[in-house]
Amino acid sequence: MGTGREVDVRLAGVTKRFGDVVAVDDIALDILQGEFFSLLGPSGCGKTTTLRMIGGFEQPDEGAIELAGANVAGLPPHRRDVNTVFQSYALFPHLNVFDNVAYGLRRRRIAKDHIPGQVRRILELVDLPRFEARRITQLSGGQQQRVALARALVNQPRVLLLDEPLGALDLKLRKAMQLELKGLQHEVGITFIYVTHDQEEAMTMSDRIAVMREGRIEQVGPPEEVYERPATEFVASFLGASNLLDGTVGPPDGDFRTIELVSGEKVRVPAAAIEGTERSIKLGVRPEKIRIGTAGSASPADGDNAIEGTVRDATFVGVSNVYAVATRDGHEVTVYAQNLGTSTDRPPAPGETVTLTWHPEHTFVVSGREGGADGE
């Protein structure tokens, strides 16, 4: 990646089975020092099992796990330089905030006179000053989450593992805590490995994301790259809304390639988006990249892609109008049209023929084969 940072966590050919079920299937992954790295995927994809193997709560059946270059195979959690924050927080309800945070320090036999200062510093960091005497049952969900973070961070681990720690919070608090957690990670500078099934959460906080499916990694990259240039059909559909159209690769057109859709309409995609010799592909475009207009009302800008369709449904959702458009070849394309408020143009109505246009640069390509490409 050219960052010059050390690899904090390395997984090489890691496989985990539970009976006949392969929960994690031969994954390879490098996570850099100081990264906020997210494992993203639906329930049952193997992300939590992967996290538990890094933490030592599960052992891989095959492959190696390294922390800071050292093989930790077989080591229990307390002998790994990591701490874990669980969704349930796993706080001790019979202890106050101070004793919860100090618990790990005492287990490590830190000198008694050093403990109060360390606890107070970490409580300041998580914005809980003067909460030392509070009982856990007297705290809100967001405050309990901060105590769990403080208890993990006070031990100064090399890597912090977070297993959906915001899942129990309401939506408004969860969004606020996303920003706080990212800011906290920048401040402490240690590696965070975060498990979530929430795409927006992963994109908000992460430096890089690994999208998982059925125990394998489909794609790894920065949020913008994974969103704008998904490698597989699964990634395109899981990370936000996507419109996928079947097409056949045609001749070059400068820096672009011509794609003929099933409808016979032709569009262009960046030549760099097409790899190998496969001719049948799926091209994709995100709903917010598409402009919609009644057919014949205006010509597409020079070089823009354009296809025709019929509006099936139009829904006002406040910040935008959402259109479902049936294309000539029977696909349904979703369009998000921003609500500008002052526009004098009449929005298209169901039953109207419309033209959909977008810049060729906003087009991505995934394999036309069933299931897309294999995860790396």
C-alpha cells in the first residue's frame, strides 16, 4: 500500500470449521499499525469468528495468525497484546466505574499508586470525568459503552477488537458514537479491528474495509474505492444500492469500451474497469449518479451514457425523490433525484417514458458469471 507502516495483524490461509460448516475459508489479510479496519458482512459470513480467532477465543484449524510479526497460534487471549469490546459490553454490574476500568490493571499487578491516575486519564479520554463512583446500572447505554472502551484502552493494547459495540444503541446515539469512536482511535493511535453488518457504520469510520461473504473476503479497500468500484456483484449489492445491467463488451473507444446492453442500447465504461477476456459482464451505476428526465425534454450531455425506460413508481422521501424505472430489457433501475426545492421542472410521473443519463466514469463492471468473482 506504500504507507510505510508495519503490519500489526497478519492472517495467512486461515480456515475455521465448526463440524461440517466452514465458517472462515482460507482468508489472507494484512492490517496495518494504526488502522481503523472493519470486517463487514451479513450474519453468518465469518466476520465475528475471524475476530475471535485474532483475539484467541477461537483457534484456526489451518493457517497462521501473527500479531506484530509473532505467531500467536495456541496462545490464550490474556497472552495476546489485544483487548476486546463486546456488543454486550461485559461490564461487572457489582463494581463501580473506577473498579471496572481498573480491573485489567490490577490483574496485570500494576502498582496500586499508579492505578488512580491511569484510570482518571482514560475516563477523561472517553468523556466520563468524575464518573468513577457511579454504578454501572446508573449509566446510560452510551455511557456503558464508553466504560467498556476505557476498560479495554487502559491496558494500552497493541490492537483493540470491537465486536459490534454500537449494536445495542438507538440510531441517533449510534451515529454520534461512530464519530466519537473514530476520533478516539485517531487520538490513541492504536489499531482498531471492528466487526459490523452496518454498511454506513463501516464507511463512516474505517480506513479500510474487508467485505466478507460465506467465510471468504470478497474485496478489501478504502470505503470510497469499495463503494465506487465494487469487485463483485455481491459487494455492489451489499454496500449500498446498485443498478446492474447485463451487457456484452464491444470495441475500444479511446479510454473507454463500448458495452451493448440486452436492449440493444450502447453505453461506455472506462477501459480500465474491464479485465481479462470475458465478454459477458454486468455493468453497474449507483442510483445517486443517474439523472432522470422525460424523454425528449433535453439531450444528454456530450459523451454521457443514456438509456430509456418507463417510470413504474415515484416516491418522495424528503431529501430526494426515488424512482423505479423499467428499462427496455426488463430490468428495474432505481434513481435518487435530489430534492432541490426551487426546481420548476415537473418530476416524471408513473407511466411516463424517461431518459436516464450518467457519466461513463461513474460506471463500474463486475463479472457476468453467477456469483461474481471469487474473493481474494
